[in-house]
Amino acid sequence: MNKESTTESINVEELKKQFSDYLRKKKYRNTLERYLVLDRIAELDQHFSADELYVYMLNSGDKISRATVYSTLDLLSNCRILMKHRFQSESAKFELASRLPHHDHLICIECGHIIEFRDPSVESIQQKVCEQFGFEPIEHSLQLFAVCKDPRHCEHNQ
């Protein structure tokens, strides 16, 4: 897994405060293991599954159970620190919500490569549709599934 070269751009202490407030409000225990999961997530610069994070933590020397990783990911998703995605039928993938806010995904169905992008027209469509039906927009998730131009020679299909 790749480590983020600019971890400073993510305010981990602010995320920990947000998480702590959420845990207190929902009457969950504040445990060191839950904050360790958050620390490790802040080191990553790509989408990850629960199992990928668990293996990354074990390889980093952390003593943590798979159940703790899974339950903490659910909590972090519920309090909107993490975004949870389902890219086709594979297991859920996660990313820090604050790393690249308001973005969408282009996913190659051959190699699995994911490109994150922003396009103001998508935001405009969201606003227009919500207004048309009397809704207030909160967030959206757009996933475009495609195939790389040359799947046989794709650098991601190794």
C-alpha cells in the first residue's frame, strides 16, 4: 500500500476529535485501537478494503484484530470520516472523506484502476435534479465503469 507523501494535508488531530465526539455522542468506548486504525488510514493515499488495511497494519507491527478493523471502519463511515464505496461486485473500498472532497470515480472493469476526478457539471446536475424534485442536495456518488483504451498493454493490468 502506498503511503501519502503529504500526510500533513490531512489534519489527523481534527479527525480524531470528530471521531471522539461521535463515539461519545453514540455512547461507544474510546479505545486506543480505534485511533490506531484512524492513524494508519491517514497514511494511505489510495482506496483500500478492510482486509488490505488489516494486512497493512499487521505488516506495520500493529497488534489488532480483524474484527476491530472492520468495526472501526463502520464507525468511521457512520461519522463521515470515511467514504465507503462498492465498485462493481468486489468488497467495499474506503477512503478518507477529507482527502479529496466532492469527487467521482472512473473505474476500469478489466484492470480495476480507479481514476478520481472532479467536474463542475456533475455538481450542477446534482443541484438541478434536486431542485426539480424539491430536495436539498447533501452529497452524491458517481461511478463510471469503462475499459482502458488498450487493456492488453495496460500498465495496471499486471
